[in-house]
Amino acid sequence: MADFADIKSDLTRRMDGALDALKREFGGLRTGRASPALLEPVKVECYGQMMPINQVGTVAVPEARMITVQVWDRSMVNSVVAAIRDCGLGLNPQPDGQLIRVPLPVLTEERRIELVKAANKYAEGARIAVRGVRRDGMEQLKAALKKSEISEDEERNHADEVQKLTDGYIKRIDDMFAEKEKDIRQV
């Protein structure tokens, strides 16, 4: 078995990846100003596979409450419009040839609730990712125990460390969500 320090550093790296992904997704939940990051989580059905929106067109912010997507392939316009409409951010894209205008709605109380729900969905996805990494770590420990590479006591101690690591990351995710929720609900 690889040294436990190696396993722990791998688990930490992967959990950091889940946090970074959550930061990017939260960055897309802009509360005041339009940002190209708002559309980053949007995936478009393109030639039989799902692709990030920035790989089918140019995302720009011409004004504070407007995002535009200049789609490169005219045949993809309807797919991009559908992907933006169905992304769960409450946006209403308006196609104009190969240019799609996405006006940002004024933040009503209803819209704020939608954004909090989206943020919660992203946070839950990050929690699930962290728990998946934890499960992988536990399986590695069980495999090492089965091969008699570590003792039961070592396995239990390492499992406790993995659990503490997981709990720390879950707490950071909860803190990030609480901060984002506060930011969204601020009038």
C-alpha cells in the first residue's frame, strides 16, 4: 500500500478540487452585475455530447444587466437557448441570428429565493463529491487491511483521520454556502 501520507494528500487534493468547483459555481451566481461566469455551469447538447457553453460560442457582457452569447455554428443556436433556459438560473435568452441576448432579471424576492436554491444545489453537489472522495479513501484503507499491509488499529486511526478531513471540508462548504446565501439575500 502507498504510504498513508500519500493517500491523505491525494484525498486532500481531490477535496480541494470540489471546493474550487464550488467557488467557480458560486462565482456564477452574481447578485448584482452580469458576469460571463454566470453561464459557466451551462452545458449545451452539441453534436451528440454535452459541452460547456464557452466551447460553442463567445460569452460577453456588453452592459451591467446583459450577457450575450455569440454562437459560432448557426445550427447550435436553439440548443444554446434551450440550455440557458433550462439551467435553473431563471434566465430568458432571446436569440437574434447567431447572437443570443440574456437579460438579467432584477433581483426580486422570488429571484433571490431561486438563487439561494441554486446555491444550495451547488453546495450539495460539492458535499457529495467530498463524501465520494472519503469513500474512496476508506476503500483504500479496507483494501490495505485485507492485504495485511496495515493493522486493524492503524486502519481505524487512519479512518478517523479521513473522517476528520471530510468533516472539515463539509464545514468549509457549509460556511461558503452560508456566506453566499447572506450575499444573495442582501438587498
